[in-house]
Amino acid sequence: MTDLTLDKDARTRLASEIKHYLETDLDIDIGNMDAELLIDFLTPSLGARFYNLGLKDAQALLARKVDDINDELYALEKPVQDRG
């Protein structure tokens, strides 16, 4: 797995959302740098967990699609007549 990184715009928006949440819901005032440090702290553990959940969802979707294809292939089989 490659390192989880955010582009500058996404990082700035996320830091702003964190600041807003902390100020509004928890009455905690932090600066932009502190919000970005919080992102740096949480990304390795939370990011990897959400990434892995996404992979599991993708695997489940792929398995369902492969099952669908197998069903379609089975439906294409021709009956075999044995003469004997």
C-alpha cells in the first residue's frame, strides 16, 4: 500500500472542517497548524482502516460480478446428446 496522502486543497478543507467541529461541538479552539498535525496523527491509523474497508467492499463487489458472469456462462452451455 502506498502512503496515504491528501492533496493540498483536500488537506486544507479537512483541517477547516476539523477546526469547525472542535469549535462548534466541543468548544475547543485550535489553529490551522494544529488541525493539520491532527490530520497527520490520525491518517496512518484511521486512513489505513478506511482504505482496508474500501478494499473489502471492492472484493465483495468483484466476487458478486464474477458469480454473475459464471451464471451467464453456464446459461450458454449447449446440451450434449450421447448416442449410444
